[in-house]
Amino acid sequence: MRIVLQKVSQASVTVDNEVISRIKHGYMLLVGISTEDTSEDVAKLSNKVLTLRLYESATDDTQFWKRNIQEAQGEILSVSQFTLYAKTKKGTKPDFHNAQKGPVAQGLYEEFLASLRKGLGSDERVRDGQFGAMMSCGLTNEGPVTIILDSKNP
């Protein structure tokens, strides 16, 4: 499982010219599921997303890396992203054979969202895109902070 995490002051997902999800302060996640991923990978990375300390201190904004998203009362906007498993070593066309197929990927992705919602204690603080749809993502990256998480390469 692979995640590109960006700390944002706002993010949104649009499908067919309609904004379907929006958050303010929190994380924008691009989430890829591989053919080798299991529930163990989901648990490992959902825990990492929830506990990673990317926020400044609540009392001193010059003290960085002190609080996690739970402590900062942030939101999460997660988007499924099979292209994170593209292989581009040969030729000019990406190879997506390492990305998990639709129904299995969707099940693991839903498990991931449920774990995040449980961890943040609210369904409202975790939003997502539309699985399998062509989406437009907009965001304002703060910091900028962008981190790549991979359950196979901790």
C-alpha cells in the first residue's frame, strides 16, 4: 500500500464539474493498493497516517513536528489512486499490473477509510473521492509538507 500525504489548508475533489468532497485543515491523501496488499497493510498505514506528527505545538507555532492529525483536530480527504503503482521502466506507456483490481482494491480502500474514521472518532472528519471515477483534485499544500508512505518500505 502506498500513500502520498500532503498537509493542506484546504482540499477538494470534483467529479463531472461538481465538488463532491471538501476539507479545510488536514491531510490530502492519494492512496494506492497493490496486488500484494492485505488488511495488515491497511492497519499499518492507517495507524501511521493517524499518528504521524506533522503539526506544530498547540501553544507555540515555532515548535514543529509536535502533534498528529488527531491532536490537531484535522480532517482527511482521501482519494483512491491506482496510478501510484505505475511502472515506467520500459517504453513510454505506464504498466499498472502491480495495482490491485477494482473490487478487491475497493474493499481494502473502504477498510482504510473506516479505520481512519474510527481513529478520528468521526465520519465527518474523513472524506473521500469517488472510487474509479475521473476526478479533479485541488489543494493548498502547507509547509510544503509532502510525505510518501509505503507499507512494504517503512
